[in-house]
Amino acid sequence: MKIENQGKCLSISDIPELTAVNSAHFRDEVRAVLPNSPSVIEIDLSQTRFVDSSGLGALFALYRATAQCQGVVLRLLNPRPEVQQLLELTQMQQLFEIVQR
Amino acid sequence: MAAAQAQPAQPAALRVPFSPDPQSVRTAAEAIRKFLGEQGVPEKELFSFELCVAEAGNNAIAYAEGPARALKPVAEALFTPDQIELRMTDHTAGFVLPERIVLPPPQKERGRGLYLIKSVMDEVRYVRGAAENTLIMRKRRRAIQATAKEREPGMPGALSLEESQRQLSESKSARASMAGELLFRSDTLSAIFRCCAELGRSDVLADDFGKRLLVDLFHLTTADWCVLRLLSVDGKQLVVAAASESELVAEALNLPLPGEAPRGIEAAVAASQTAARFDLREGRDRSEPLRAVGPGATGLVCPLVFGGVLVGTIAVGRRGGDFPLGKLQEEVVRIFAEFLAIQNVNLRHHRDEVRRHVFARELEIAQEIQHLLLPRTLPQLERFGLAGGWQSAREVGGDFYDALAVDVQSLVLMVADVMGKGVPAALFAATMRGMLRGLAARTNDPAKILSGLNRLLYAELSAVNMFITAQVVHVDLQTRQITAASAGHCPLLYVPAGLHAVQALPTKGIPIGVLPDTVYSPATAVLGEPATLLLYTDGLTDTRNPAGRLFGQRHLTKWLGENAFAGHTAGGLRDQLARELNRFRGAAEMTDDQAFLVLTEARMNPDGAREFDAQRDPALLDSASVRIIG
């Protein structure tokens, strides 16, 4: 996993999977950089071939952690079709912008 | 091996016990994904299955407690072409799978696993056991169609031994698949019958509806335990139909006889048809069955009554007396009791409906089987006509006939009677028809054909104590010679050369399936002009009239003598015979199947024109067997 801070944009990429194995690690790593108060958080899911409910839980936790910061945009980039379906099934698109670039 | 071809998918299963840690769950989920991929499940479907195994596996390890935390959960995948079933066996205390699962609000980090499983699978069940529980997840899928290879048209002319062996084995495998289908249908039928039998029992509520309802009730009342008992078929006992705790699955309670004191609170409630509250801390009755819950249990027992008739009882309560059920909760129990009683009556109506459907479907299947038994077409001949008649006493019988053109001038005819009825008889009949075709390609000798059939069928028939009687006839249309052999079958009737009368051709032999190596001896005769030949099963001669008198072979011979020279076509003679049989039987019930095959010959007019035109004669034009309904 790679976390890059580009000004106001926090960019997270290179996530092969988001599961019970690594979701806590993911959540803690991202939370650790939130004090930098980014205005956009982009999570690149193009490399992510598998996500389970723990992985989704980490994304919901991220939403909750940023909910009190006004105007933070949460963006999920290029999820694979199966992952996209999962996001829609759990109504993630109401919390995150899902963008195909 | 030849080049790989598309094979129809075969059932397969994988079992993966795994260590109780998240990484092992991942490994198990990936193993199952890989396995399903190898079975030909498309890539885009694999994600869902991997997800379900991951979710179920994570729950299995998250909720294990105490020593159970060291036990390995087991992930399983069962693949069949039309369904994928995933199973996760855990060692947790278990949970109650809600009927509906709602998506948790975004603020909640956890609790989406079951929602996802329920969303992507067609059926989810959770079976709780004493030491382990299994989550069963099923997804139906469309079977992968095997591409049917177009058969090449057969080459005319003599067949080599190799070729006929190949044909025999092809025919065997075709019959085997047909037999498989018949078996499958019979299994399906018996499954439906079993289901109906279940519905017929008064504890039908236990299996499905009652349990579901009980779970809802359990949640609504926040009770610690509940037990549903239903009245047994004989109306004498209360049998546990569903219970929240395994210790409550106790033996049946006898309803008290008149003047007898009831044993236990539930029996008392059933006898009085009045609900009762109870508190075990007050009672001293050691034999009270509800003590299984605990010494201080409290709660409510309601009778299930509909239209004044007792259906069962329902008991709901807490383990201790500190938090007894409130008024509202008791009201809920009463409402449920009423509903359960009504539902039981509804289910009885439903059961009648299901029976009607099953009966209709049984008729359909029987008709399909019948079509498999008789040849679709009979050989079309230049100067001769062939027609078959068939009537079944029941929906599926074991009588059948078949006719094969060996070459342009000879035929092999067969009439057989498989002892017994129903699907097993039909299976043997279908198998034997296939074998006849294979054997007739190798030899024209009816005796050798019968020996061959006996050799091939002996083991299977003797294993189920069945046998087959059969008559096989080779007809040389050029020389008019007939060669017949019989395996315990009634004699054929014919008009011999130079005679203006009908005779029986005496043939003797042991039925097929009685001895392992039976040798049959052929009998020969020459057909007169016009040729008339009748092969039949004993269902014809055993036809009884309302007075109980048999139709008999003498009557049949006499009838044929009167009609053989009347210039009937084969189809005409067949129809006449069927009419005669039905006329004789009158209002009497048909007790046996009937099958027969007639061969006739066109008479020549002095100018050489045929008396009937093959192109217009229905028996020749479309010699498919006609089913004659009595």
C-alpha cells in the first residue's frame, strides 16, 4: 500500500486487497495521516482484486473519521467491476464519489 | 487422449479445513475460488463465491469462544452443473439467522457479512448442532450445455463385427443415459412423494414454517427458550416439533385419558385447551418436562386450537423468575399460537393442492416413458404392411414390441413382456430394446438374439427377481420363411403356406433372466399367401369379460382366421383386433398390458395392381404405433 500526500490531496494506492487480513492496518495507516487535514482523499482501487465486509468496514470507518471535517471529498478510483458491484450493494456510493478515470 | 473436447461439467467437491486466523480464511477462500474456476465457473461469478467463503469464515473465527477457538472451521464447496453450494462449519455457540437482514447504517463499521452473503446467494441456511454449526449457501446456475455432436448418416450395407460392436456399445450408452434419466425422474417423483408424506404428517409445522415462526416469536418476546409441540397423527401425544434448545427436544408427552391426571404443564394446557402461566420455583413436581430448561424457569404455555380442535402447544419463557414475561409479551405468544393453529389448517389445504399437482405430473412423466418404449416408426416395406397395437392397464407397463429391417428383404420382429409394472419394468424394456438393436445387427438368428439378450440382462434381472418373456421372429420376405424363438412367451399365430387357416407356431424356451446361460431353439415355417403373422403378449389372451371368462388363444386364433383373408391392411387388422378385444372386455377392468404386432401382405389383383396403396395406407405410410384407448 502506498500513501502519498500531494498538497491537499491524500492519495492511497497499490492495494492488492482489502480484507479481514489487512483492513485494520489500512484503517490505522489512513487515520494516522488525517491530521494533515486533506480536502480530498483518493483511494485507488484499480489494483484491488478482492474486498470483503471488513475491507468495506475500513472504508466506512474512514467516512466516519472524516465526517466531522467539513468538505472533505472521499473518492474511490477505478474499482474493478466486481468491487464496484459490492460498493453499490452496500450503498457506498452515497458516501464516496466513485470515479472511473 | 484425443484432442480435448467440451465436456459436460461433472459434480465435484472441495473440503478445506483451515486454522482459525484471518490469513487462513483468505487462503481457504482463494482455494475455493480456484477450485470453482477449474470447474468452469466464469471469472465474473467467482468473486461472489470467494466473498461468501471469506465472510462466513471470518464470522466462524470471530465468534468462537474458549477451547473452541483452537478448532479448525471447515469450508466446503459442492459444485454441480446447476448449483453451487458453499458450506462453512464453525465451532461457535451459533446464532439465529434472521429471515431478513437489513444493511447497517454507514456509521457502523461491522455487520455487513451476512447481508452480503444473503444478497449474492439464492438460499442461505444455518444448521445448528451440539458441537458445530454449518452455514449453507446455495446459488443456482444454468447448466452448461454440452454441445450435441451431429450424428453422421449411417452407411448402408453389411456391417463389420467391429462396427456392430461399436453400435452395440453406442446403443448401450444411449440406453444407459435414458435409463439414467428415467431413474432421475423416478427419484424426483419419490422426492415429491416424500415431501407430500412429510406434509401429510401433523408435525409439518416443525420442518419449515413452525420453526421460522418460532424464531420470530423468540425475538419478539426476548424469551430465553421456547418449544413447540404438535399433536401426533393418532391424536394421543404431543410431539416436539421445534425447540430453541437441544435439551428441550424431549420425548413425546401423552395426552391424559379421560379421568387421568395430565403429566406436565403442556399436557394439562392441551387437555384443558386453556393457556397457563407457570413458575417452576413454586412447583415441587420433579417430573415436569419443562424442568429441562432449568429449575427456576418461568413462562407461559398456550394451546394451539382451531375450530375447537387441538393442534398442539407452545411454551415460551425465561430461565429464571427475575424477569418474567410481561403482559404484552404474553399477548404476542397468544397471537402466535392462534396464527400457528390457523396455519396448520392452511397447510392441510396446501397439501391437498400439492397432491393434485403431483398426480398431474406423474401422469405426464408416465406418458413420456411410454413414448420411449415403443418404436417411433416401423420399417416401411414394399409389399407387406406392419402395424403395432399397445394398450396399458396402468400408466407405465412393461409390454412392448419392436421391428427392425435387417436388409431390404428381411425383418426382425419382437414382442416382449417384462414381468412387473411401473418404472423398473419400463427401464428393462427400454434397455432391452436397445440391446435388441445391437444384437440384430450381428445375427439374424432369433435363438442367438434371445441367448444374447439373456446373457446381457441376466445379472440385472436376477438381482431384482424379475424376468422377461419374449418372442423374436426373423422374416425372410423373399422366401416367406419365418424363424422364431421364444423365451417363455406365448406362441405366434400365422397362416401357413398351402393352408386357408391360422396356426400357432410351437416354440419353447425359458424366460430371459431365469438362468445365466440359456440356449434357445428356433422353429421355422413358411408363410402362406397373403402373409399373416401375429405376435402378441398374454395380455390379449388373458383379457376377461365382465363374466370373468378369458379371451383365450382359441378365440384369438379363430378371430384371426376370420379376418386374415378379409383383405385388411396391417393397420386395419390392428384396429379390428383392438376393437374385438375391447368389445370382449366390455365393462370389465383391464388387468394386464397388451402389445401386439401384425404383418400382412397386399393381395395382388389379376391385373397385378395392389389392393391397397402403400402411399395412402396409414399403417404403411406412418407405421408409428397407434395407442388404442379402450
